[in-house]
Amino acid sequence: MITEPLHAVANYAHALDEPNMPALEAILTQDTTWTFTVPGQGVLGPVAGRTAVLAFVRDRHAAQTGRVRHHLSNVVVQTADADSAEVRAYLLQTRNTGDDVRVISTGVYTFGLRRSESGWQIADLTLALDNAL
């Protein structure tokens, strides 16, 4: 059971970076919320609801340059029961422009996951960035 929430978090990162919107939609609950803490900017969000989150992701992808990757590490299931889990992970975010590769941010994710008929889904995502973007 512990590996299933870890797979959901990994699938999130892959879907986000491709972007694979159908896969990202499948990994989010209908009532998902995303909240970000950015140094110097405070708390951004929450972006509430699957439709709003997908629009947020589409807007971010349209505005970005180069290929952005979300590298998750030190992924740990903090709590888990049959229906919910909390997973924490470090973020290292890179941008590859073809000319160079740069680290653009680091931070800590906390994922609140909920089990559904289709598997584990992200009900709540918080990201505390270590630096402003």
C-alpha cells in the first residue's frame, strides 16, 4: 500500500512536465486545491478545483521557456491509512533551454492524497519554495 501513494506523486511530476493534461486530470480529485508559499510574495492560492488547476498549469506551460522538469527526491509517506495518505518530497526544478540547464527553484511539496475507485489522487498540494521564481 505504501508504494501506491509514491507512484501517484511520481505520476504527477511526469504528467506536469510533459505536459500530459489527461494524465494530470486523472491524478487530481475534482475538489483538489493547490497552494504555494513563495519567499517575498507570501501565500499564493489556493487554486481550487480540478478545472482551475488544469487552467493554471496550461497558463504556466504557455508562459515558460525551455523544458522545465520537477525532480522529486526524499519522497516519504508521512501518514497513510486505507483511504488517505500524506506524502512529502523535496523539489529541485530545472530549466533546459538547449543552450544550458539551470536550477530555477527548490522547495518542499506536501501532497494530501485520497483513494478513489481509479486509484490514489491528489486532493491537496502545497509547495513551499525556497526562492522566488
